[in-house]
Amino acid sequence: MKRIAYFVLMFSLLLSACATPTSVPPTAVPAPTVDAMIYKDPAQPVEARVDDLLARMTLDEKIGQMTQVEKGSIQPGDITKYYIGSILSGGGGSPAENTPAGWTAMVKGFQDEALATELGIPLIYGVDAVHGHGNLLNATIFPHNIGLGAANDPALVEKIGRATAEEMLATGIPWNFAPVVAVVQDVRWGRTYEGYSENTALVSSLGTAYINGLQTLPDGYQPAPGQTLFTLATPKHFVGDGATVWGSSKSGDYKIDQGDMQVDEATLRKLFLPPYKAAVDAGALSVMASFSSWNGVKMHAQKGLLTDVLKGEFGFSGFIVSDWQAIDQIDLDYYKAVVTSINAGVDMNMVPYDYIKFITTMKKAVSSGDIPQARVDDAVRRILRVKFALGLFDHPLPDSNYQQTVRSPEHLALAREAVSKSLVLLTNQNQALPLSKDTQTIFLSGSGADNIGMQTGGWTLQWQGVSGNSTAGTSVLAALQSAVGPGTKLVYDPAGVFKDQSAKAEIGIVVVGEQPYAEGVGDSADLLLNYKDVTKVSNMRDHAEKVVVIILSGRPVNLNGILPYTDAIIAAWWPGTEAAGITDVLFGDKPFTGKLPYTWPRAASQLPLNSNNADGKTGCDGPLFPFGYGLTTSDPSPKLPECNP
């Protein structure tokens, strides 16, 4: 009805202009026409274009913009029919042809449907490119954020953000559900590796750098009219994930993920909110709400935080997107859950499956007055503003020019640099490191020695990650083969037995750690290494004069089982696809510069243990290694007390 009334008004104005004499030349005051749509005019200011478009939209079109659907769940034709505003790929949500061309074709198909609607509002496609474009086969995979926290190099992180943006655009995707800016306080959390640190200032600094890398228009780039964003970042999860209490989660078998943050407002403001204020100040225009609760109330229902603090106090002008089906957790009554969440300030619902149910519920809630029309208009205005800022209205279709950036030499060199800077040397007894490239014999074993999937961790090819060598990259074995001198004998035995060797090797290297995981599936009560890996370390002691252990993990793990058998231990985190960055430091071509972004406990019985509560705790009561710890090869290795955790 609104659109019919608009056309009647335009027709009346045309008749009036023709019938009424005027002394002003007709060319000085052109009569308005139906085709003179401000929102389609690139010369108009963005806010004027948003205002014009919003005024033309029906309720159905507005609700469609607030709806985000998982790519495998949207039915053909429904983007056009229901005016769907966003599609996403979750972990593992790749097309059948997992190549840049395959992705681009898929995204273009969805976009063509959106452009076929009467108003032609482009959709925005989102993906979890949390350490490079992990869903894309053979993408450049960078260290997870925990490794970047150890490197603590904002300029490096900004470059990684830019490289990730380029490889996203290579697949036609402009929206990244990253970075996580949680200030993690308990490393038992299965998403610890997605956080940069337990330290608020460090998280704020690196989160801002990554956002700048994703969003800042590159030098020489030709933006669309009004475009201010290269790609869209999403600081998440607002707010308090990483601060929840062990055992407080009510989601399936999860223990701490999606749990309850039990702190007062002063602590919330001091520790956990500053990274979001920094993100907003840096120009973030999308924020994802957290699955977690604050003192018993789900974050998706926290109007005081979502609307009053984030949008009001912080001045956030973008939109809030829900997490995956998170609105449903607010109440068993779906209608009540939707009403509560939208009124609290959620602007776009990651449905992700039953979008018709959400659309029907929204229409009922608006019609009944339970969700005010003004709240809907505010949400849609925020979403449209971001789409204009991305240039989608003027350039909605994917640009294939970026496909050449995937695993480009520049990106691979950047990933290798990031790995070398992220490594933390924990112990170095008997001057085990650096290694000589002329070492006569090196034995190599461990579950991570030839396992790129273990190097990349979760959110790589699949939500939980994939162990093995399913994507392009350089394993530790391959990196060692390239690094050693021609006279070195490198012997690799996955089982770590080396029965055929009559003499000890000069150096034994064992690569152990955690198999890939993500979210609550990775919640760990004990942080213990696999007993087979521990056995391989102890066995290596019998076969090598000096034993070096490389830990591939998403967080600090329990080292008690291997400490007696090692000379040097390196925390390599989940470094990504470019393990040559490990050998660069292992052989002394580059120095160890990484420092612990998290306090390293002796055992899980000490947790939560972090720099906020470890003051004064020493010896067996304190951490194994404190926050900020990290040796160089010239530093004396500390003598660790013998404890019985």
C-alpha cells in the first residue's frame, strides 16, 4: 500500500506541474519522476540514499533484510520471494567446487536472486575467516589469534587482516565474522585460541589492528561512490565470552562455552568492554552478540548492553548480528524469544535454518505492536548503511581480480613471518637451541610432525578442523627437509620407535599437541596431552642426545608428563599452513621473540589462573610460566620447581 500511495503522489505532482502556470523555467525545477530514485543515485550522500530506500520498503522487505540464512538451507527462489538480506557459510560451508571460481559462482547466484527483487537490494554474504579464509581449500592459513597475541605486532596483524580480506574477496565475500575480542580468563575454554590474550590492552590493540586491515581501503583502490569499507569486520562476541564460569554452560555437553559470566558491572567495564569501545572507535560497523549470559541473563536479551551501552554510550552506528540460532536460546517460546532479542537491539538474526518461521514470527510481532515499527526501521537502516559503505549497491557482484591473491607469494611470506614471530621458547636446557643446519642426525616423530590439519586447528575446511594433509601448506617435516644442510640425516618415524638406529641422534624433535577442535567441543577439563604423544617424547629421550618438543595447541596445555624428558620446549600454538616459520627460528635464522599471551598453568586444578589473579603466587602455587614470559636462545632456562599437581 505504501508503494501505491507513493506512485499516486508522484502522478499527482506531475499533473500539477503540467496544469499550473509558473514564471520559473521548467528546466529550473524538474518535475519528480518515478525513476528519480535517490537510493540508486551514486552522487547522493549515503544517508540520503538510505532514507530514500527505507521509505520505499514494505514490512516484508524490511524483515527480509533482518534475516540471515545458512547457504545450504535457502531454497531456490526464496531470496527473491522473501527479500532475504544475507546469506552465510558456517564452518565447512563451502560450495561443491571449493575453489575461488566455485565460491564466486555460488555467491553470484545468490546475489542475482537478491537483485531480482523490485527494489534490487543486494545481499551481504558472511563467513568465518578467523585465521585466513579457512573454508577455502588451499587458502593461506595464518596463525590463530593466540599466536598473533604471542607475536604482539599490530602492524603484522593489520597486514594479515588485509591479506584475509583479499582472499575473501577472491571468493566474492565481503563480510568476515572476525575478530574475536574476548579477554579470555580460563584457558579450558574451547575458543581460547580465537582470543588474542587474557590481557585487555593487548586484545584491544590487536583487535583494532585486524579491523583496520579488513576495513581500510587500500592505496590505489577505486571505491564505489560512498564506499568506505574494503570488507566488513565483526568484533565478537559481545560481551563476556571467555569470562564464563566452568560448569555454567547449559548447551549440550559444553562446560564453559556459552556459559554464564558472573562479574559485577565494574569488572565488566574494566576487563571486557574496552576492546569493543576500541573497535567502534576504529570504525567497526558489525558486532556479533554472544551466546553467553551475564549473571544469568542471555546476552541476546541484554538491552542495557546491546542498545544502551554499545549503540548509545559507545556510539555504534552499524548493526548487531546474532550468533548461530542464538535467539532461540532466550526462551522456549519462540515468539517471546524473537520479541525479546529484537527489542533488546539485535538487528539481524542468523536464523540459520527455519527462516520462514522467523519471518512469520516477526510479521506477527510487528503487527501486534510487540516489536515497534521504529525498532524495525532502526535495524534496517543500520543494515542498509553498511551495505552502502561496502559499495554493494553500485558493485554488487564479485570481482574476480582478487582470485590471484590466494596463496600468493606475498601472503605466504606474511604467514611465514607471523609463525616465526608467534613462537614462544618455554625452556632451553643444555643450549639445545638454536640447532645447527650441519647436525649429523635428527630424529623426528609425533602426531603433529606431518599434519597440516593439526597445524591449522579448528575453523579450517570444517567447523572442527580436519586432521591430516587436506589443504596446501608446509608441514614441520617438509620444513625440516628444506632447512637442514646436505650432510644432515633426517629420519622420520611417526611411531617414534627408531628401532633400526644403533646410535643416538644428536637431536630428537617431537611434534605433539592438540587435535583440531572448535567452540564447546574443545572445552577441556584437564588440558592433558594425548598419552601416545607423551610416550613418544619419553621414547625420544632414549634415542637422542637432546630432545626438542614443539607444541601445536590452541592454548596452554599440561606439560608435566613431558618436562622430565625434554631439553627445549616451544609453544607454536596452531600456526597455520606455513611451518617454515618454525624452522626459521629453530635453526637461528630468526630469533625467538614471542611472549606468552596467556598465563600457563601447571595443571587444570589451578584454573582459572591468569594475570588478574596470579599476583603473589609463586613456586608450586603459581603458574608454570607467567603471562608475558618467553626466552631467547641466549637466556638461561629457568629451573622449574618439582611439584606434585
